[in-house]
Amino acid sequence: MLETNVPREIPERRLIESEIFGWEAMNVIACEGAKRIERPETYKQWQVRNTGAGFRQLPLNKTIMKTAKEIVKTCYHKDFVINEDNGKVFQNQLRGRISTYTKKRCRTSDAYR
């Protein structure tokens, strides 16, 4: 997102990169070592993990979804879009997917009903 919205020449970008990202990188290296590799999971892997933990997906509120799409279309960079797929909300950029949002709640065990 930073790459799309903030040109490299702007001093504020250097400040963000050094003061925020720089500290995070230094902390990771100090705590976990230089060999650390982040392995993000796909949304399908998260779905399996959440279902196994007793969560089930709730339906999306159509009004909220419509409002989110309108806000992104009118207030954000033209390359950002919001899409829905199988009850999941995807925040996309023309260069690829950024984030996935789902709405879940814990399933009540039959033993406690």
C-alpha cells in the first residue's frame, strides 16, 4: 500500500520506513535471528484452522458490503477494490490480493446446550 500511495522521494515515506518498518525489522532480527522466514497462510488454510477450532462463518451483511465497496471506490486509490467470494471479503490491489476478512463466531458445543 505504501508503494502505491506514497512516492519514494517524499521525506515522510523515509520517516515511515525507518521509524516503523526499521524498528520492526530490527526487533525480528534481534528476537528471532536473521534466518527468520515468514510463511503467511492462505485464507483456505485459515478456514480449515478456524473450523477445526469450533468457529463457523456468519453471513455477510449486504448493506455493510455495499457501503465498503462505495467507500473504497470513492475515497481510495483506483487500484484498490473490495470483492466478495463465498462469504469472504477480499481487499485487492491490481497487483494482487492484500487481505482477507471473514466473519466467524464460535460454535456452541452440544454438551452446553
